[in-house]
Amino acid sequence: MKADSSKEEVHPCFLRFVTDVKQGKYSGSSEITSKTLDLLKQLIADGEFSNAQGMMDTIRAHGRYLHKALPLHASVGNMARRVLKIVREEYAAGSKIIKNKSEEIDPQESLHKIITSVESGEDYSSHVPDLKSGVLEHISEFEMELETSIDNIAQQAQEHIHSNEIILTLGMSHVVESFLRKAAAHRKFDVIVVDCGPIGKGQQLAVSLAKSKINTTIIGDRAIVGIMSRVNKVIIGTHTVMANGGLRALRSCHAVALAAKHCSVPVFVLAPLYKLTPQYLCSYDQDGFNSYIAPDGVLDFSDHPTLSQIKRYCPVFDYVPPELITLFISNTGGHAPSYVYRLLSELYHPDDYEI
Amino acid sequence: MDVQAEVAEYFCQILREDHDVSAGIAAIRTLLYFLEKDNSKTLQELDNKLSKAIASMRQTDYPITAITSATELFRRFITLTSLLDNQSFDKCKESMLSRGQLFLNKLKEARDKVGKMAGPFIVDGCKILTHSKSRVVLQTMKEAAKANKRFTVYVTCSSPDESGRLMCKELDAANIPCTLILDSTMGYVMEQVDMVMVGAEGVVESGGIINKVGSYTMAMCAKELKKPFYVLTESFKFVRIYPLNQQNLPKEFKYSASKLQNDLSKEHPMVDYTPPSFITLLFTDLGILTPSAVSDELIKLYL
């Protein structure tokens, strides 16, 4: 209902940001995520809000705008959800001092709440002094958490990689790169990188690992199944973690996960918490969930005589179902896929799932 | 003695008059009615009388799983309310009655919420297999059809009571294309469908479900052919038991009260237990849950 009026009021920075992302000016989701958070922070700092409700409406409108403009970058929406949660928390903390309310209301729907008939409707209309500064401070803390999330994951490397193991990974992922490097400082092990061309840039990862003196082999996608029986562990990054514990990850990930399942090789997914989205895969028809890029890497334009007779597609993502994953390693520790629902309820307010 | 008979009669009357109400809701309405009429002087007395009233409902031939979960929820409600308000028994009872109505209303909203959650999973052109008759599944499908989604449904006729025929009739009335199939054709149609959607009589602590016999077979077929198996259910059907296998399921759950005296080896069980590993997701009014989230909810309530 408010969508139309808010459309005109979208902050110009956001428009520029969307164009920049679409033109591929940012590399990697961590950069996009921190940029989104910067923008939201600026939005709050610039705005004049009489109460928390107004602040939340503005954030939500901008979050919705970003989500619609960049549907495949789930972490953008996640940032808006996290900021909304921060506003809620700050508001609750602020109003507690004023009203002397001691009990905290759990936002989740639960059987307990149905029974005790607690009304869940909270209003955010009353004035809380210093709400803005509180929120901004809280966001800065969260920014720190974001910046250190990749390091925090890398810190856990020694617990998961042991001496003389053969690790298989796929494509280029910054978090996997730092994870393996960290482990290599203490242990000796071999890495097999699946190239995953033309989009995966596995060669880039292989070069970087070789530079830090890790024994690295690069293989093509078609050798995944053949080599899997020799592998001790699969460690991959992901684009998004869905609410059921499934992944939206780089193409070929599903093949790797299936091969790993077949050979009983554990699959570890390195996922900073900002990649966790409350969305589900509603249908196995993958069109709405994928993006397609120029297919010249699959079949070169120079093969022109055949071009008119062949349809070429180059999808970017795979959906990997949760039963193929052994463990998620996030900046707060290891989690089983069945535990993802719990993390979600801790990270976001249920009213913000649908942004 | 005749109080108990009255309770059972009131309960049966609700279910006879309104086919759209589930046994769990009827049980809670009955208990609220009982609470209103009751003239106990202490909480202990009330509790004893409630147990008797519950026992009399369990003697009727309606599905006992739903009655068990709903009545247990009600007793928990009584306990928690009495803890909140412990000035005097009269005041306590007053607040029980007023809160009870709120509680009942919340439960009635549950089905709509489930429909909203499951709606996006029904997409244009999909084929859904369902088992027996479930009011939640029916309502969800009706709502999806109202939103102009085109999909087809296969319904098993579901022996021995053939409740699938009723489901098919209702879907037909709502202009949703549906096909009635034999129970034994489950495997035959499974390759054609995109997903399985069933209701549940009860959701147990492991995250598995108790439902009309044949659901387990359907879940196994779906798993084998890698089709998602979705369960649509209201949260008042969560029940605190942990069956290990089919034999382990209490007898009262499997056979109707009037048949318990017969030689059970010659009787057909009415329900079976589907373990959580066969279930993809549960759509409840508490949100979309994975089977492992169910025990979390139950622990929160009964801790």
C-alpha cells in the first residue's frame, strides 16, 4: 500500500548502488553486503524520524526497493532485515528504561504464546530519546562483525583440516581461500580445485593457493565424480543459504555434493551469517531462482556455422538440497543444516521475513 | 457419571453439526463449555474432573490423536493460567474463561495462516498428490485456486473409509481439476507429480507425523522418487509422544475405541506413523518448520 509513495522517495545513493551492482562494479557478495549496510547507515543518519515506526518504514521501503531491483543478491535484503532487527532491539531497550518494563517479549510465534494468549502486536510509535544514535552505534558494532566474519571462519580451519588430507573445493571464493591459507600455516595438505569455468574462476584460486605453497591440483568439471573417491573432504563457499538449509551456490556444486554423497565424503560449507536468508525454494523449476550470463564461455562465438542451430545457456547457480550437506561453518561456529531454522529466528524478526 | 456422558454428547454434537471443524478444536470447545458449567471449589478438584471429561471424549469413535494433543494443550493452558493469577480460585477461573476464548480464537486462525505459508509453494502447472481428506490441505488448495493458480490434484480414495472421495468432491466443487486414484496406484502416479501435500492428525516430538494409514507408504514412495513431501498442519496437533516404530504407537491411536476389545490382529489400523526423515517441511501456523524444529516448540511449551 505504501509501495507507490515510497518509490519516489528512494534515496539517490540507492539508485546509483543498484546500477553499480548490475554493471558488476563490485566483486563478491561481501563487498555488496558491506556497501548495503553503509547505505542503510547513511539513510538513518540523514533522515529525520519522529519515532521508531517511521525509521522502520523508511528502512523497509528501501530494503524492498533493493530486494526487487536485485532479487538474486539475497544478502542485500538480509542487511535490511538485520538493521530492522537492530532498530527493534534499540527501541525495546529504550522503552524499557522509560516504562520500566522488565519482561521481554519473544517475537517468535510459539505454542506457549498461543496458550498464554499474549498479544504480539507491539507498537513502535512512542518517542524514545537517543534512538538514532543508539541504532547507529549498534550498526557500527554489526559492521565490525561483518568485517571480521571471514577471519572468524578462517580461525576454525585447524579444527576441520588435518594433516595429509585431500580437500576438494570449487570455483573462486574468498572465504575458502583464507580458510585454506590459514590451515596451511599449520598443516600440510593437498587441495584439488574444480575449475568451474567460465564463471567460477577456479584457476584464480589455484594460483593464489600455489603462491602460499599449498599443493594444488586443478581439474575440469567433468572429472569431479572420478576424483571424488580420493578426496577426504569437500569445502565450498556459497552464494546464499536458504531457510531450509539448502544452498544457492555456484553451478556444479550440486554435482560435487552428489558425488560426495555417493562416496560418503563430508561436505563443509563456509557461510558467513549474512548469507542466511529466510527464503525457501518454492519450486524445483529453477528459472526464477537463477541468472544466466553470456554463454560464450560454453560455446565460442567463433564457432559461428553451428550457432544458429544450437541453443546455448549458461546458468550461474545450482540449488543444493540440505540433505547433501554435512556442516555449515559460520563466523559463530559449526551448525548442522537442520539447525538453520534456529539461527534464522535469532537473526531476524519474523515480521521482517517478508520484506 | 452423567456429566461425563453429557461431555461426550456435546463433543459428538459439535462434530456432527459442523463438518468443517476438526476434532481438536471440538475437544477444546467442549472443555471450555465444561469449564463454564463446572462448580469445583479448588484447582485440584477441577483438574480431576477435567481428566474424567477428557477420558469420556477419548471413549468416542473420533480420531484420538487430535483429541489427545488438544486436551493436553488445554490442561497446560489451565496450569499456566492458574500460575499467572493466583489470588483466589474464583478470580482464577474468571481469567481462565476469558483467556480461554482468546486461546480458542487463536487456534481457529491457525488454518488460514497455514494456507498463507503454503500458498507460494503451489506454482502454476504443478501436479500435487494428496492422501485422504484434510481440511487444511483443502483450504490451501482452494485459496491457491482463488489466486488464479492452475494446478491439478491427485487424491487417493483412501480405504477403508474412502474419505478421499469426499475430498475429490470438494475439490471438484471448487473447480480444481482432480483425479481420484486407488491407494495401490500411489507408486504409479508418483513419477508424474511434483510434490506430495498431506495433512496430519498429530505431529509427534520427533517431527514425524501420525496420519491416515497409507501416509507412510506415500512418504516412502515420494522419498524414493525424490519428490518433496510437505505436511500442512495446525500447531495444536503437536503431541508429546515419541514413537520408535509402527508397533510402538499406542493402540488407542491406531484403533477406534469401540474396536479395542476385539482381536486386534484381525483389525485394520486407522493411522500410521511417518518418521521425520521422510518429511521435507511442515507448514504450521508457527511458521514453516523443518521436522527438527517441532521438538523445539514442544520443549518451549512443556519445560
